[in-house]
Amino acid sequence: MERMRLGKSELQVSPIAFGTWSFGGDWGRFDTDEAKATIGRALELGITLFDTAQGYGFGAAERFLGDALWSRARRDDVFVATKGGLRMDGDRLLRDASGRWLREGVDSSLRNLGTDYIDVYQIHWPDEHTPPEETAGVLEDLVRAGKIRHVGVSNYDVKQIEDLARFGRVETLQPPYHLFRREIEDEILPYAMDHDIGVLVYGAMAHGLLTGTMTPETTFAPDDWRASSSDFTGDTFRRNLAVVERLKEIANQRGITLPQLAVAWTLAQPAVHVTIVGARRPAHLDESAAAADIVLAPDDLAAIETALADAIPVWGPHPEGMPPQSGGAE
């Protein structure tokens, strides 16, 4: 698989990253043997970047990734990105990018992942209660200590990036981006291009909507966050499923699958370096990873724009809206 320079980090990574949110408990149960085989398949396909977070089950996803990865790969051959800055207070999920919690979080992530360093450490969600100079200062200390190599943020807007960048480095950005959620095109992606920030987008499948397997009768397990999400119920869900059917037709005409169309569309944006794709089965990953080699023509992109005319934005979860037992919310 081709390598991409991840902005000013200078890391040469695969344009498809393997995401591990589904291993943290927010998407229901999964077959561990099959999931480990999927991580092995990611390596076979040439995927070199693996993204996780302390908040995905508070250690569960990181431990699972570390266990599966180091039995199959040498440390120097892959890049691991994780996220911190969320913590539980009883049954409340809090944003906490304070120096004390980030230091504890990095040490916890290193133990969970079974590694001596983290290639990209990202603040998971902006914390408006911690001064940016405190957050930036501790991140710089952690870089100097060799515990993390590069610094990124996730779910930040331009002002929040600028506030943090005044006191330290911001080398990567991980925002949500998919056919049903495009607000980052207005300011965030142009800013990232202007400042050579590496962009890793998540949610390319619109949280499963763009797999093309859902119908108006689709339901979700009680421990799946989508079971209580307005994005996946009622009129919004039904209208967007109609849009999905039109997108399926475009994919069929192109000779590709809908998931491949969805991933290729994100990578067609010049500011996007990497698309994070999750999978629990090797076959699903094969399908998504193949999108790295698909180039959408201007006519394809125009047809997609037409199909999206009736789409309703799918916003996805935020930390405060997740079930009490979880810590996900990409």
C-alpha cells in the first residue's frame, strides 16, 4: 500500500489506518479470535497505522490491540496512535486534559499497549476547563521524555487548535468526516492544509450507515450506542437510507462497493492524508482497504453531490452523550 507523509510529523504511513473503537465495548460484543485475525490481515494488506484510545473501554481496546499486534509485527514496522484526555468520575465521563491526568493517561496507555513509546498521542476532545498552555506544556515534556513522538488533537475546531499551538506543537488532527457529515470542509481542512497538519479522518462509514446493510427495520443491541441515537431512528434514519440507495447505484455503476465509494470519497479530499477504518472480520477490511487504490473521477464526485442533496447530517456521539459504562465517542 502506498505511503503518505502525515503532515509536519513527517511520518510515512498507509493512507488507510486500522481503527479499534469497536473493541472498546461501545458497539456490542465481538469475536476476539476473528478480531485478532482482522488485525493480522491489516498487516498483510500493508496497513501500518493503528489508531486507538484510552477512552475506548478505558484500556480495553488498547490492551486488545497490543496483544494482537506485537505477536504479529515488529514495533519499528508499525505506527500506533492513541488518544487521551477523558476520564471517568463515577458514572460521568469528563474531558480532562490537565497535566496530571495526561501524564497518568500516557503511562496507562503505554502499559495497556505493551510498548515503550506512542507514535502519535492525541487529545481526544477539547477541554475548555484546562488552560491550553498547561496541556501543551505537559505534551512537550512527554515528547522530551520519549514517551510520545508526535502530538495531535481530535475533534478540535480551528480556534482550539490555534490556542494550543501557541504553546506547543500540533502535528495531526483527527476529525469526523463522511458523506453525511462535512462541516470540516468549511474551515478546518483549509486550515490544516495551510499549516501542514496531518489529517486522519474517522467515521467514513457514517457509523455503519454507509455499509449499505441497514434497512428501516434495523435495530441495535442495548449496549450499542446507536440504539438510543436520533441519527439511527425515525424520519432521519429513513430519509438517509433513501440517500444510501442512490449512493449504492453510483457505486454499482463504478464497479465498486458502497463502502469502497465512501472511503475513496474521503481520500479524494486533498487535505485528508489518512482514513481510519474499523473492521471485526478480515473480509470487511479487505473491502475497505481496496479503496486506497480507487480514484474517483470528477463525474463520480458530481454524481455523489447530486445524490446527497436530500441527506440529513449524521453527527454521531460525543463523550457526554455516551452510555455511562463506556468511554468511546470517537
